Amino acid sequence: MTPDSGKLTSQQALEYARDLLGKLARDLTISDWHLVIDVRGDDLPEAARRLRDDEKLSCKYISSIIGVDYVDWMETLYLLRSQDHSVPIRLRVRLDREKPEVPSVTYIWSGANWHEREAYDFFGIMFVGHPDLRRILTREDYDTHPMKKDAWPHRVRRTEWRWENIERPRRLPGETDRRDRS
């Protein structure tokens, strides 16, 4: 803890979380002032409960759950905050792309309810044990999960774009240079 504020530094939070979680954490790193903790899906509820109930870390607030779709796998990111220390924590769970399932944490943080429903709606991630897992922003009869990479097979992937040999846009007479605009 820093002597003047009583808050944990990133390195202190990393060491403390390593001792607190033990083998539940597959990997612990510091990235962009966040403490990033990788856990397996089966270990997520126990790791979340330990982070919430611990007096030093006391991650009593979940600010967001984010679904991420990579080409070969999917991920859920749990963004946690504490009023007692200034180090934000990301719990990261890697999921199987064909069957993305992870235990629900709504009984640990009630604020996770809406975020889990949104991740299900957009990415198709199943939160096992969620009390009301249904679509929240798209229609119930919608046949796909719109943020998945394979939802729109006709969409061109970013890696397929080619920008060489593209002519610079021409200005109309009297038009100012776009770089001068604010």
C-alpha cells in the first residue's frame, strides 16, 4: 500500500492476487494499469467470489462484461472495480468458439445480469445458471448473434482490405483541405 493514500499499487495488487487466487489463476499480468487475471471457465465463480469477499481487494462492483470474438476462440472479460484501491481488475475467460459457455456470476454481482444478457444477445455466449438468459436488444426471433464474425459471411474482414494504389480524394473547387477541418 502506498503510505499517503492507503491504496494498492498495480504491483502490490498483482502479488496479493497471486497469493489470494493460487492455482485458480492461470496467468496474472499488468496491462494498461489493469491487473489482468486469466481463469478457466470452471474456476470463474470461485475466483470471482474470492475477489469480491477479500478485504484488501474487495471488488464489490462489476462495471462491465465484454464478449470478444477472435477468429479461433471467444473470450469474456469481466471489468471489476473496488472503492478501496485504485487498480482496476480484468478477469479473462477463454471460451471454445463452437460452444461458448461460462458459469453465470449474477449471484455474485447482481449488476452482471444485464451485461450477461447483452453478451448472449450479441455473441451467443451461454451463461450457465443465469436466471433469465434471453435477448435484450435484438428481437427474440432474430436468427443470429450480430457481433460474431461468422454472423455475416459476406462481410469483408479487416485483414483483407488493401489500401495501396488508392487515389487520394480530390477536393472540389473552393473546398478547404480536410486536414484543416476540426
